[in-house]
Amino acid sequence: MSLTVKLEQVRGCLEGVLPAVIATCAADGTPNVTYLSKVTYVDPEHIALSNQFFSKTLGNVRQNPHVQITLIHPENGRQLRIDARFERSETEGELFEQVRAELDAIATLMRMQAVFKLRAVDVFRVTGAEYMASDAVPPAP
């Protein structure tokens, strides 16, 4: 997949309004699919994922760094598919603190402060991004 959609054009998908889905694959081919609390725009080539519960996902990424992430645009319902490759985990610093603050806000709204504890921010290089074929939901008035 090529980068037919630029990350700057889909920043609305990266605001945490709707949960995203990540698909990984173990070395033996066993798939794992789970929800993401937060996908964050880092720069035109990178996204960061909040890592709170990722034991199986992280194990798969260590064996096979390629992932696929599905996001839903909150304004029109279109689904965006992102192919990415794991680069690194951060457990401190500016990006970590930014994601922790955003995740704390989400947790407070959901009354799940004790559950949403950020362990790391996993940074991925985006290798492809495109909208999936679908009937888009018309924008809200």
C-alpha cells in the first residue's frame, strides 16, 4: 500500500474521538486484533500508540514489526487503513507526557482512571495510508 492519504489530511482520525483497531501477527502467523485507546500524530511519517494493555500485541510486534491500524474519521465515518512498522517505545519525555495527559482525559471521561495507566508510547513509521472503500456517513449538520 502506498501513502495515498497524508497523515496531515486525517488529523481528525488521530484525536481519540473514536477508538482505533490494531492488527498484529505472531511469527507463526497467528493474528491478534485489539482496540487502541489513542493514536497520536507525531509527524508526517510517524504515529504513536498508547500502550496500556499490549502484552500480546507487543509480543507480536517484537517478532514481526509490521502492523495494520484501522481508524474511523469522526466527521464522516470513513475508515482509514494504515500500514506501519514499529520503531521504538518511549517511557518518558515530551511525547510520553503529551499522550499521558490525553489518555488521562479520556480515562476521566470514561471513569476508568484506575484502568488507563500508560506504560509506554510506541512509535511507528507509517508505510501506507488509504481510505477503505465504504459508504461514508454524511457529516453532521
